[in-house]
Amino acid sequence: MLGLAALFVVTYVVGVWPAGALPRGRRGWWWTTALTLEWLVLLTLSADATYLVFALFFIYMHLLGTTRGVAAVILAAVVAVIAFGIHRGFDAAGVVGPALGAGVAVVIGLGYDALTRDVTRRQALIDELTHTRDQLAAVEREAGVVAERERLAREIHDTVSQSLSSIVMLLHVAQREGTDTDKGRERVEQARVAAGEALAETRNFIHALAPPSLRVGGIADALQRLGATTQQTSGLRTRVDVSGYVGDLPTPVETALLRIAQSAVANVVQHARAARVDVTLSRLDDEVILDVVDDGVGFDLAALSRSSRTDQQSFGLVAMQDRAVALGGRLVVESGRGQGTSVAASFTVHPGKGLDKGLAQEHRFDHGGTR
């Protein structure tokens, strides 16, 4: 009997030793069968072997599954009760003990199985969420790349390309007038200044800073300098009107207003064949509005709206629209053949921000010669 008990212990230790847990699969079946046979033999020799059945209960529930495990526990409990009764006689304690142990084992086994299934579902959910998070991160990175490309395209269109157009125009005029004349040298100097401004703008948007023209005097002075530059480089009569006290606008709004004005004025210079353009900036309590109006040839707005975003003629309007929408503003374009063009951009700002009624004033600068 002692030898069989030692064999039972060795069999159990060998089964759980390599992995530190109960074996699974075919190995688990052979291991469970060996333990059961050794227990049955021990049970024929001693009534005390009945108590080993409590360990077998948990093994059956763990390795055989719910249905077969419960059936094996019940069968083992019946065998233990019968064997104990044969050895020591049938009494209530001999029946209640194994029955109670079998019930506890079944309840714990079922609870363990439910916990295992819950953990498995949670792990599957965590894996799915992790996968979804990785996909979302990849999509956000791609969206960020696309947004940055569009931002750079707008910046280049509104700054570098416009400055380069002005430089080319000035150099053509200088070449026509002769670089050895005063006017020719003046045009070359203006082209040099425009090139310097373009370089500063390029460095600035690379570092995502506000435009250099906004660093001194704010949006009102920046628009006046835009009007003066346009008048000098293209000969187009440009009038800038800042109605009322604009106040200290948020830097992104000032930047968007300046870029929209630059792009709209550049479109007038390049496409409108206009004699005059009026740039007006005004502010209500909670709204700032920019209007750029020219007396040029206009265009078919419906036809242009059907153009692709990659169309060179419509890219400037699309970029202006994107700038306004990105800050919660709106852009309205009105035009018609022979009717000129009006571009109006509006942004909502915090009521009263930077607004001092006592300092309300009006700035008007007509670069055609009147002030």
C-alpha cells in the first residue's frame, strides 16, 4: 500500500513538473487514467484512499471539460462512497463527505471555466482594440501627412509662387526698360526685395510660425504693405480699407486673413485684367470679415466649381476655402463674365477680444494716390 501511495505521488509530480501545470491533450488523458487506476487499486487496499478522490475531482473538472468532468466526478464520488462503506460500513458521514466534496469541486470547476471563458473573451477584445488602435494610428498618421502636404501646398501657392510671379514680372519690366536706367535699376531692386520676402516667408512656414509681415503692426499694416507691394510691382491700383478697430486677433486667424488676401490679390493680378482691386477688413463684435473686390473680367463660377482640385486655375480658390474651413470660417466667392469678382472671408472670434471701443478708428490707404 505504501508503494502504491508513493507511485501515486510520483505520477502526479511527473505530470505537473515540466510545465508547472496540469498537462493537456493526449498526455493529460494518459496521466489522468494512470492516477485513476492507481487510486482504484489503493482504494481496494485501504479506506483512507477515499480521501484522494478530492484531488481527482479537480483534475477531472479541469481536464475533461464540463459535461464529462461532472460525469467523472459523480462516478468517482459513487465509487468512493461504495468503497468506504465496504471497508468501514455505510453511514451518513461516509456518504456526505464525498458528496459534499464532489459538489464543491463541480462548483469551483464551473466557476473556473466561466472565469477562463471571460478572460479569453477579454483578451480577444483587448487584441481587437489593440489592432484597431494601431490601424487608427496609421490612418491618423496618413491623414496628418496629407494635411501637411495640403498646408505646404497652400503656403507655397500663397507666398513663394506669388512672390516668384512678381519677381518675374519685375525682371521682365527691367529688361524691357534696360537695367542701366534708373527705372530698370529700381525694378531690379524691387525684385531683390520681393525675393528676400519670399525667402523669409519660406523659412517661416517651414517652422510653422506666423508670417513675418504680421510681426510688425498686425493684420492691418500687413494688408497695407500688401497693397503697396501690389501697386508697385503690377501697376494695379490697390485700395486697402480697414474699417473700425480690428483688435488683437488670434495668430491663426490673422495668418489665414493675410494668406487669403495674398492669394485673392494674386489671382486678380494674374487673371482678372482688372484696373482696380479693393481690399476691405472690418470687424463686428464677434466676427472679422475680409473682402477682396476687383473690376476685372470675372469668370464662370459654376464651371470653375466643377474643376478638379489639381486644376491650376482653381487651386487658389480651393486653398482659400480650405484655410477658412480649417478655422471654422467661411469663404464666399461671387463672380460672373464681365462682372468682376468678389471674395469674402469671415471668421468668428471671441466677443470683445482685443476690442476697445474707446480706441475705435478707421484706416484707409489708397495705393492709387489718395489717403
